Amino acid sequence: LSLLRYNANLIKMKNNMVSASQQLKAKLEFFHQSIRLDLERYSDQMAYGISSEKMLKAWKEMEEKASQCAQAEDIGYLDEQIMALHTEIVELQKSPYARRQGEVMESLEQRAIDLYKQLKTRPPDHAYSDSTDMVKIIVQTVQSQDRVLKELFGHLSKLLGCKQKIIDLLPEIEVALNNIKEADNSVMQMQGKRQREIWHLLKIACTQSSSRSLVSSSLEGTASTPAATWLPQSSSGNAAPHPLSSLAAPEDGENFADMIRENVNYLELFSSILQEVRQEQNSMMVS
């Protein structure tokens, strides 16, 4: 019964270990597939998108670390030992010595008591008689006792051996569980870090796209200004060179000054956007 209680505790811990190992295996498979796809897509966009050698190196290190975490899910050696121990315990339960072994000894005891009662009922003049039957029973009792005790002690030794194996296995299972939990936490942290970096890249890409759109719209606005407003029109409608006497009117000068101020504003905005993008890239590379 003591061995069975230990065995029940062993089965419970083994089931927890197998469940944790299977969960870690599934997470590692998902992580490997995800990071391989991310590395492929990152390589595809490096030529025309955003690149960071430090981040690429960190991702490859994550992939190697995940491969090392896979060692924690390898519990095959413990599972084999536990299964062999279970087989041994089942065999002990089937053994006849797992049940009561007093029938032979009790039978001999009862026969000896019967002979003693017969001896007491004899008359005094027949007090001395043949005791061969009693001697035989005593000899059989001693022989049976030696045999039964030897077999029972052998059975108890096997029980104690199995119990000691369980006691030795429990700390190993505990260590395996802790290793699996640590590997699981490490994989989840790497997955979260990589996803934050991907969103950081997306933010930088969106910022760059917005800056390009602003510059493009500024250039289009400048190009769309009619060239004729800068040149005087001849009577025939064709543009003619500016003579020294035909300078821009005050109104044209004001329009020209407004356009310069507008372009300066766009230039300042573009410079601030570029500075923000550089800061974002530097912070990403540092992290």
C-alpha cells in the first residue's frame, strides 16, 4: 500500500511533465515557423525597405536559442524509466506473495493443537507414548517458516527497491518540469520581443511613407505653378525675355515671397520628419 501511494504520486507528476512537454513542443514549432517566415519576408524587403543588421542578428540568435530550448522537451529517458517501473510494480501486484501467506503455517498450527489435545485426554498410565506425529509437524513448521520467510523477504526487497526507484525519480521529474517551464517562458518572451520589433518596423515604415507623401505633394504644388506667371506676355501671347524695364509688379513680388515662405515651411517639416525617423531607427537598433 505504501508503494502504491508513492506510485500514484509518481503518475501524477509524470502526467504533468508530459503535458508541459507537449505544450512546449507545440509552442516551439509555432515559434520556428513564425521566425522563418519573418526572416524570409525581412530579406525580401531589405533592398527597398528598412534594414537593421543588429535586429537581424538578434532574430537569428533567437532561432538558435529556441533550438536549445527544445532539449527541455526531451523527456524520453524519464518516460522509459517510469514505464519500466510501472511494469515491475504490476508484476509485484500479481505475485502470490502480495496476498496473505499464513494458510500453511496456520494449518500446521491447528494440527499440532489437535495432537496436544489428544495427548491431554489420555489416561495417566499411558502418559508416555509415541510422539512421532508431533515431531513431524514441528519439523514441517520449521521448514515452512524458513521457506515462507525467505520468499516474503524477497518480495519485500522488491517492493523496497521499487519504492527507492520512485524516490530517486521524483526529484528528476521536478527538475525536468522546471526546465520545461523556463524554456516555455523564454520562448514566449522571444515571441513577444520579436512581435514588438515588427510593429516598430511598421511604425517607421509608415512614418517614412508619410514623409515621402508630404514631399511629393510639396513638389507637385511647386511644379503646378504656371510658368507664365513668372514671365510677361507679349502681344502675340508668346513668352518673351524680360527686358530690364519690365520687372515684376509688386503683386507678383508678394506672391513670390509667399511661395518662398511656403517652401521653407515644407523644408522645415521634412527635416523634422527625417530627424524623427533617424531617432526611431537608432532606438530600434539599440534595443
